[in-house]
Amino acid sequence: MSSFLWTYAKAMVKNKALSGRDFPFWATLADYRRWRRSLLPSANSLTDESPWIPFRTIDRLEAYVKPGMRVFEYGAGGSTLFFARRAAEVVSVDHDPAWAAKVSEALKARKLENATVRLKAPRREDGASDRSPSDPDGYVSEGEEWRGYSFRDYVTAIEEYPAGYFDVVLIDGRARPSCFKHALPKVKPGGWIVWDNTERDYYNPSMRLAPHSFHRMDMVGPIPYLNFFGKATLWRVG
């Protein structure tokens, strides 16, 4: 067995144990070839115009997003190009000036004028270092390099839009519990909120903020460009 296939098989077994009997064994096995292609040196999210989330979640978004829809995302990247190809309007916020500029340049090179990358850098704030990244009212990131910084401007960028404005909100950036809280009222009925990396236990308290009318789907599987599996959680707004 090749090292690639062995790595993949071990990840499948590990995630089968974590996910229980509903683990999509055959669907996940079918992702092996595209997962391996994503590990080639020439492959990356921006070049491939692909979200950096589990393949199963990408497939759901590809089937769902249609012309005329509006998308908001926390964290710019290949997902910005992916949505710009499919939706009418894409608003992406990012905290990193260099990366925001690079994604903006990629949009311009492809003449995708329906997407905007907005830079919302963190700022130092008294008391920020004492807040927990699991607290949706904390506006802080778990990264040690961001200790003492607040992502309040980044998180609240979505407040400039009315309730029910977006068809999709993708949460794949910083201060995700806070992002989730602010995203909840901004998605229209029937729309989706997608939160990546929900295998992280400290996200669990904030995930309970979702109303009972929201339909939740946990999607475990391989992630492009990485040699391990992850989980994304999708809520359909009721």
C-alpha cells in the first residue's frame, strides 16, 4: 500500500470511530483521488479556486450556490473565487493585509468584479488577553500571536447588511464563535451557514446558539491540501 493510501486509510478509520455508524465510508473513499491531487506541489486553494474545507462540503456548496445569490465569508481565499464564479455578490473579510491583497489581485486578474475583499485587521484592546476564544462575546482568536488583540471590527463587518441578506455565510477565519453569533440573523430562510473545523471542542458552546428551527448537518471527511480529515458543520436556516 502506498504511503498516500496508508495515510488516507488511517484517517478514515480514525474518523469512523469519531463519527459513529453514520460515517460516509464509501463517499469518503471516493474522495481519495482528488485528495491526492490536492497534495501535488502545484496545487493550492487560490490556484484551484476552491474552498479549503472538506470535499463533501464543497460539493454541497457547488450544488446549492446559484446566480443571484449573495455570499459573505469570514476568511478570504480560494473560496472567494469559487463563490464569485457562482453567485451574484460575494463579500469577504480578512485580517491579513498581504493575503487580502493577494486574493484581490487574483479576482482582478480573472475579472471577477462581483466579489470584494475587505481588510479588517485586529487591534490591541485592553482586556482582550483575558477573554476566552470560545466566548462568542469575546471577539478573540485562539492563536497565541493574537493574544491581546480584538477582532471586533472583523466580526462585526457583517452588521452593515440587513437581516436575511445573505444566502450563504462561510465561517473559516478568526474568532469563529463570535462570527457565528453575528451571522445567525444575516442569513435568509432556506440559506446556509457553514462553519469549518468544528471538530475543535471549544467551538461547542457557541454552536448551541443556533435556533432549534435550524437544520444541522455535520460533514466529516478529507480536506484538500492537508493530510488529515476534518469536520465542517452546515446549518440550513429555518
